[in-house]
Amino acid sequence: MTTSACPCRISLPTTPCSLLLLTALSATLGLPLPAQAASQRPAARQGAPMVQFGNVSLSPDGQTVAWTTRGPDASTVHLAQVSTPASTPASTETISIPGAADCSSSDPTWAPDGETLAFLSTCANPSGQQGQANSNAARLAQEQVFLWSRSTHQVTQLTHVVGELQELAWSPRGHTLSFLFVQNATRHAGALDAMPPWNGVIGDEGVEIQRIYSVDAKTGAGRFLSPAGLHVYEFDYAPDGHHVAYIAANPPGENNWWTAKLYVQPILSGAPKVVLDPATVSGSLHGLQIAVPRYSPDGKNIAFIGGLMSDQGSTGGDVYVIPSKPGSAANEAPVDVTANIDGTPCFEGWLNRRVIGFVEDRRGHLLLSSYSMDSRKPAGAAHDLGTVSISGGTIKDAAWTRLASGMAFVKRGPALPPEIWAGPWDNVQQVTRLNQNIKLNPPRFESIEWTNESFSVQGWLTFPKNYDPAKKYPLIVEVHGGPSASAGPRPETMWSEQGYFVLAPNPRGSFGQGEKFVQANRKDFGYGDLRDILKGMDTIESRYPIDKQREGITGWSYGGFMTMFAVTQTHRFRAAVAGAGLSDWLSYYGENSIDQWMIPFFGASVYDDPAVYAKSSAINYVKNVKTPTLVVVGDRDGECPAPQSFEFWHALRDLGVKTELVVYPDEGHAFRNPAHIRDVAARSIAWFATNMQAQP
């Protein structure tokens, strides 16, 4: 229930909350921009336009990095040698498709021998495509798989299918190429896209299933690997190429990820067998979620991330290991390799057959850490990447090479323009310097830590533009989505430009301080986490010149719920903007498209324990509200349906509280229309400016 994610999630297919680096607006309101419009805009810049990086992939020998760059209307694939960093676009090789223009390419993925690069592109010839396209499917870009040859530098189209393709992966021997595929897709897989309009027999019609599809790398002949009755979210080949491991659940896929199991299936023939079922397993993983399955180099074990997660793709938890032999461990508790770690692992890979490396979110920093499977302790010193974001990379499959432990990603910070970094795990170096002439001038920001009750809490404070400590400034509290996610180091340039301090807290329930901290708000939504936020406000008020009479709150998704709930619990906020929020957990349970996510957090369904849902429902305390509240939502939001916003707005209007509701047509939980995104920003700015005037 979020549109932001752990700041280290890398190249997961459906997120929505995948770590595109957001504009000031998307960061402030939690709104991901459309893929073609997502950018890495700085607070201020000079000179040539900034190069916008997309996906990244490192060749198996660790010598060549491939990536995509995004333009306003298209994206292209580029290559450079790790040993000779590229400083200008002319120093890179561009992969072009003859006769193609104004189309986009993504997801470059190296074959095991390093001689072929596969990638997705909309530069496809639609003739001969398999499947039946329809008017809705036509709205999706018809990507196809293309192959580039290192020896000939020629590009050929491999697939002719109709539907949505993502997460390319080569078989270990390079004979086949597999991907996740929704045949005849009418929308993007996952819960963030706009849901189909209600029509016909609900729940039985139009269910689209994502499966593993495999094609011959020479002929393009394809077949489904996974069965029609399972919706697959992520997968990995066994090193011998004879099996595939995947995380899957019964359809509909957007609802059942929270009950997904780990399967292993033979490639040639045979049914999938359950290796792990979190619903029945004993130990710390019972009833939680699993993600990122990765075979060990010897194929004997599978590592994965397990924990309390509120969204597919917003991955965080502990690193677990379980034997990979099909059927041998369906009810055996996996080994928690990182139990009691202070941070949150969110993507992992094997450095050798006994050591697992992972990207860790720890109190505002990103670390490259490694743990021994045997000792369950650090295998060496962690590498602190600092207060940065990394994105666009494929720290998986070919990029996280089984031979060289290599990795590649885009790294950027508030004052650091994006560039590609690549190399061995313990010696990652900057590969590109394409933005070396870009000068960023972000507002001042600080990582703030405070204590509340038994918790240490971290958050980010961004200062107003042209900050003068002799003046007093208003404050906006921006609550991230999730709740299992975290706010990263991203200065809020929109609010800073408007003269606000911005506090982006990571209260209990957030990633970054271990699984116990993530689970600290179970059955307690809106209470302990709100107290953490209010204590954070107390802390910064004691240190900086903040006008206590001009404080506001905003958030999207879970942040929208927290906004609605906060104004029922305190009159501290002078104005509020609730985006895609939740006002009544009881009615929400029967309205949304993802009700399975709620049970791990509330402990039972609403029909078995309505009291725990009522306890955190803002609507039950709505008569306490005095705060002017703007409410915005998409009309086809499946995660936080529009009736939740309507219910809250209707109550405020009935009670005489200043309010406004704006419903945006054809939008899901993640807004896609740039005009709508701009409109939310303009309305939010005006709402706070009007309702947070200094009191006489």
C-alpha cells in the first residue's frame, strides 16, 4: 500500500515503487511518474541537460556495462567498458534498431557467454505477433525481445507476442531466454495500475495471470514454463539449468502476493513443488511474505528475503536460506541468516556458496553487506554507500555474476548527479561521468534521530530555500507509504522552494532498523507511529526556528491514511492533504482489490476481529477534526479505493470542516497522467498556502 520503496530495491518488475528517482513532486506526494516521464531532476542545475539513466546490466566477465538512457519520447541502449569510464555520450556505443524511431528500449540482459545482449524494445514490427490484441491491450506499448550480437553488432527481433513482458533472464547455458509474461494484457500487472472498470461477473472475468515464458534463443519458439493456475512474481534459474525457482500464488495476482509460496519446478517436465509455504512454516517467518529467490552457486540452497511487507516490490526483511530440493522442506523452517540485524536487507545474491551479499537500508544509509550462511554473522566489513539512492540496476542474474560477484547500478545523491557504478562486490567503481558538468544545488537537509518510548527513530529534515536561522518557517510533515517502506535522502525541492521545512519521518513500521522495528506497528496503525512522528516534530522544534502555528501534514497511500488519522487525534496541524488515503478499515476490507495484505498486519480478517480494524479507523473519530483537509484520489484505485476518500470528505463536509475532494479519472493508485500529477501539486501548494497563514 505504497508508492515508494526501500531505497535499495533494484529492478523489480512491478514496482511501482521500483526505485525510479523521483521528481520533487513525486517525492513529496508519493506519486511515481510514468516511465517515460520519470526523471532525476536536480534541485538546480547548470549547463547541458542531465543524462537520465534507466536499466543497467554488467557482462558476466565484469568488463562491459550496458544501460538505457531515457529521453522525453524514447530510450536507447548504450555500452561502455568498465576499465575506461565513459565521460561523454560519444565515448559510448549505442545499440540502434534499423528503421526504428521514437521508440523505447529497456532491461538489457547479458547472455552467460557475454556475446549476446537481450533487451526489450517497442521498436517492433507488429506483423506476425502471436495472440489476440484488443483495444485495451493496444494502449500498452507492445514490447518485444531483441538480441544484439557482440561479434556482428547486428540487432534481431526474437519474439512476436502480444502482452506484457518483464524481467528477462537467460538460462545458465544461454540456449533459452525467459521472462514474466501476461498474454493479451490490458493493464500492467500489479495493484498500482488503474483497475478495470466494474463490469460483468466480478472476480471471474478478465483475470490476467503472469507466468514464466521461455523462448529458444535461436528460433524464438516459445512456451510457458509455469502452469496457468499460478501467478508468478519473481523467478531464478538453478545453476544447472534443469530447474527454476519462483514465488507464486493463485490468481488474481495483485491480491494474493501476501500468501505466495516458493516453488521449484523442473524445466522440461513435471509439476511445481512447494519448497516453502509461509502460512504453514514454523518460526519467525510464519505468516509473513517472501521475495527475491536466488539459487546458491552449487544449487543446493535458495536464499530469499522474508519479512512483513506491505507491497510487492517494496522488499525488506531478513535474509533466509532453505534447501532447494523440491518438496524436501515445505514445512521446514528456513534459516534466518541475518536475525537481529539493525538494518533492512532488501536485495541479495550469493558471493560464493556459503556467503550471501545484500543491499541494506540502515538508518538512512545504504550498505553493501555480507553474511556467512554458517555463522550467521557478517562475513566482512560492510561498504557504506552513504546517503544515496541506487536504482536502475540488475543486481541479479548476469549482473550479480556467479563467477565474479559483479554488480552494476545507478547511484545518485541529493548533491550527486546520477552515474553508473560497477565492479566486484568489494570494489565498485564509477563507470560513467556523463553528468560530470551538472552542478546540483539541493536545499540543505539532515538526517535526524530521536528517541520515543523504547524506540530510536530516524527521519529526514529538509530546510527552506535561502534558510535564515533568524526567521521562523512553516513545517510540512510528509509521511511515506507502506507502512513497510522508508523515506530516503531526497530533498523536497517543491516544498523547500515554497519556504517550508519538511520532515520525512521513518516511524515504527518502517524499514531501516531491523524486522522488530518493522513489525512494531502491527495491530496498532496510527498510534505508536503517530506518537513517533509527533515526538520527531518536538525534536526539530527544539532545534530549529519552526513556527508551531503553521504546521501541516501530507502523505499518499499509508501516508494518506496517517494524514486522515492524525487530524482526528491532534489539532496540531493547521492543514492537511490526504492522497489515496484510508478512512475506514472495516469498509475498506470489502472494497479494495488487495485485502490479503491486511491479515499479517491486523492478525485476522475483518470478519473475525472487527474491533482491531475499528480501532485504527479515522472515521470513528472524525468528529474531532478541525483541520482543513484536501482529499485527492484516482477513480480506479484498487489499493485505496475512491469511496474511502469520499467517506472522509463527506464526513468533514457534514461536520462543517473545511474540505475539498478531487477525484482524477482513469487513475489507479499510482498516477500516470502528467497533467493530473501537476494538478495535485498545484492544489496542494495552494491548500497549504491558504490554510497555514500565520495566526493573528
